[in-house]
Amino acid sequence: MQPIDIIIIGSGIGGLVCANLLAKEGYTVCVLEKNRQTGGCLQIFSRDKRIFDSSVHYIGGLGKGQNLYQIFHWLGIMDQLKLEKMEESAFDKILIGNDPVEYPLAQGYERFKENLLLHFPDESAAIRNYSEALQSVCGKFPLYNLRSGGQYSEKQEVLEIDAKEFIDSLTANPKLRSVLAGNNILYAGEGGKTPFYIHALVTNSYIESSWKCINGGSQIARLLAKNIRALGGMVLTGKKVTHIQEEGGRIASVRTADGGDYKAQIFISAIHPDQALQMLPTSQLRPAFRRRMHQLENSVSCFSINISLKKNSFPYLRHNCYWHREGRTWDMQQYTKPEWPLGYALFTSPGIGTDQYAETLSILTYMRTEELSPWASTFHTDPPSAGRGESYEQFKAGRAEILLKLVQERFPQLENAIQSCYIATPLSYRDYLGTSDGSLYGIAKDSKDPVKTLISPKTKLPNFYFTGQNLNLHGILGASITALATCNEILGNESLTDKIANA
């Protein structure tokens, strides 16, 4: 192999963006991915000759000049992406209990406010204050705005604001409170815990602009990998890292399950910090730091049904739908078995040659990994396989029946539109996405102790860095911005941020 400057463990969006940015800066990079497909949460799968996204159903911040647009533009992939802009009057619609109204969340702040005022004419001040708060909080995060020279003190004052508490303080109207937080499955929102800054950074990106990837989000991973190779780097799949070797207070190499030994000058872990540390036996990292990484709580996992639809049987929705039981907006994760599920998200994709009817439909709801404990020791990623046993299949079928029945109360046409269903549980997400417990968004942020869950890209080992959604913010945008933060640390300055902002 050619000499390698930087090795990156994991080919999720964070790892690939890191590799692409550093390759453009002249480094020779090598990405090691344990699965056959790159991309992490960007992975797709095909059933009935139809494409399903495993996790990423829409993306924000891709309007010209917006933050994710600038990153992708700098990387040279923006013009190659096949995208569809979602409905401007409502990228999301919030559905609450038996209320027949569909409450819209629109793109563009003026339209966002105007459309909500149609349903809440007496809440002008609350809607205005909410919109201003989103923009104000987002303005306190320099890297989110691709602004160099920022200081931690800028955002420090907003880290401890609780999302539910803040939204409740804006209005006494319970319906409006539920609508403003109605799509909080996007960040596993939990009352009394989730910080408002997480809500703001995520929600703002979709209000600025919302997009679907035509034929799946894996195109982003493919384009990034293509760029990396064109710049002299490597993206190797089927390379599961099992050991990280340290010599003389620095990382010297990584070893893979197939016996490969990869040496470099710099190493970046794009997987969960705790998983990386388990492969790194060294006294250079304090036991307290290891315990902290190990004890951090991960966000909840999910149960999903991916449906192939009969031809011309279900309308294609250019928006997403989020339903929750009335009064349960912020505690949908805290379900009991008899009341499961307390909410769900619904996404459609268009059929070939039509924008009137949907070809596929995906339904996602919370599920705690502990429910899958009888099958926790099973593992597979290559169907067809032996599976996890008949009891597991019965569990999936039973829960799918409950969820479909609930969804059909709101979308009765779905009952006769289903051609076939494919079910994923927290174990599916664990095995395919590489997380230890199927967590949707990695480490859960906590407004009560925000510093604890903010992880620096730097470690005590001078040539070992972290990146990925577990550090600061999850999702395509969050992991891309975190990748930029990691690269800035390696480069020793913020010139890269300025290049991207001015691209």
C-alpha cells in the first residue's frame, strides 16, 4: 500500500466528509468501513426492485448559500446530487390525537409564521418570539454558521435551556405547544432533558430549506467516496477495525478482523467514542475519561415498517407527517407496552414517472432496545440468513400489526395499498449502522449537564481524534459540521471554514 497520512475508522457521513476535506488539503487518506456498503445512516436497501432509505428521509440546509450547501459545494458534490425540494407551504405536517387538522411547518420564516397564524390567530406574539428564538440561538454557534473565530462563550449561555420548558413559556395554548415540538422525533426530544439549542439547530435547518434525495441518500456517500479516490485516497469496505495500537504515547496503527495492519500519521475515529476506546488499551487516557464515555446515555432506537405500495394506490406526499397522542409530545419514549406507540413519523417517496402517487412508504416510531433483549446476542447483516428465530419474527409481526392499525386510523387508504412490508427493529439498526444499541442519534444531550455530553474532537493522544454525530450534533448537517471541527483541529487553524463559507 502507498504511504497513508490519515486513517479514518468508519464511513458514516462524518468520516467521509472528514476524509474528503482532508484529501482536498493534500493529505493521503484511507477510510476503513466494516460493512459492505459505505455511508452509515446514508445506507439504502432494495426490496421489490424499490429503494428504501435506512435512516435519512430528508435533509435541511441545502438551499444555495446555506450551511450544508456550502460544505457540499466546496466538496464538489452539490451539483451532482439528485434532489427534490419539499412542499414550501409545509415540509412537515403535525397531527395530534383525534384532531382532524393538519398543522403545517413551512419553509422560510415568513411563510412559517404566516401559516401557523392561520391556525392560531391569537398567538402572533408566541409564534414571532419562537421564530426569533430559533434564529437567535442558532446565531450563537459559529461553526453552524460557517463563521471562524468563534468562542465557546458565545453558545455557553444557551446550553442549559430546556426545550420543553422554553416552548411552554412562550404560550399557554397546549395545541400550539404540541405543534412547535411536533416533529421532535427528528432529535429524540424528551421533556426535562433535551436542550433547546438542539431543537433550534435541527428545526432551523429545515425551515431554511427541506429536500428529499431522489433514489436515496446513499448517493451522497457514493459521491464523497468517488472524490476521495480521485484525490488519491482509499475507501475500503469489509474492513472491521478490532484493535487500535499505541506506541510511545501515539497511535501507530490499526488492525482489522481480516489480519490487516494499517499505519498512518494521524487517526480519526468516526464511530462511537466508547466503541473506539474499547479497542484502544493505553494508559495515556485517564480511567475517568473512559468511564465518562462508557456511561454516557445514548438516544433511543426505533421500530420501522418499510412498505412497497401497489401501483397508484397511495398519494405521494411532498411533506412528512408526524402524529402523536394528545398530551404526549415530549414523553413518547416513555411508553408502556399497552399504550405503544405514542407517536410516529410517516414518509413517502414518489413512483417512477409520477409525482402523484407514492411507490414506497416508511413509518418510524420509538422502540427501546431493552425490548429486544431475548435476541440481543444475534447478529446478521446479509439476508437471506438464518435470522433471529421464530419468536423474533412473531414479535416483529405483532408490533407491525399494532402500528399499522394506528396509522390506518389516520390514513385509511393505506390498508388496501400495501403490496409488502419489511420491518426493522433496534437490532436491525444496531447491526447495519454499527451502533452498540441501535441508537438513532448517538449520545443524548442533556440540558442539565450540557458540558458532559459535548465531546472534543481532540484526545490526550496527539494524533488521535474523534468525529461523527456523537460529538456535537447528529444528522447529515450535524455530522458534516462536526467533521469540519475535527479537520480544523488537525489543520491547527480555521482557514478551511473560511474557504467553505466563501466557496
